[in-house]
Amino acid sequence: MTGLDSGEERVPALLTPWVLVRVSGPSMGPTVRDGDRLLARRVRPGGPVRTGDVVLARFPARPELLVVKRVVHPLPGGHWVQGDNPFVTDDSRAFGPAVVVGRVVGRLWPRPGRLGPLPAGS
């Protein structure tokens, strides 16, 4: 228990410190595309997450759903996360605050490298 009134206790944590993720869907385009492979590091409750980070998160309302989103801002007990594609709303706009369970450290395939900030004009 973290002492926060949150959904952290109701969402499954990542089982290993490092996770390989295959992106499915257009919600993070143009930063991340359908089929991209990402490397993420587990974040423990209350761990370091900054505004603008690309993260793995779960919503207390949908704990079985693991999503890749960008942190917009912290909230008591969680984070407001949204996809970079404003036309797809499978994020906090639909499900409310999320619990961040991992931070994406880079793309492994098809264009290896770090993920930068949201492109200007997006």
C-alpha cells in the first residue's frame, strides 16, 4: 500500500524488470507505429515518471489492458496519459487516470533509438 487513494493496488505490475513490447494500433503515431518493438523498464509505484515520458500503463477500470502512452501530468494516485494521435481516445480521456507500470527507454525495431518528445504541430 502506498498510502494513496488510487488504483495502484488493483492493477497488475510487470513481472520482470525489463519488458519487450509490440505496439498494436495507431494511438501513439507518429512517435510509435503499429508493429514497432519497444524496450521498457518496470516502474514501481511512486517511481520516477516525468511529464512527456512514454510509458506502459494500466487503467484501474481496465486492469487487463496494457497501453503505451505519453504522460501529460501527474495526478494523486496516478497519471493522466494520452496517445500522440489526438484522434484516438483509448487513453485517460476515456478511462481516467492511469497507473504507470513501466517507462519506455527506446525502440528496438524497425528504427532503433530513443523516443523523443511529441513532434511539434501534433
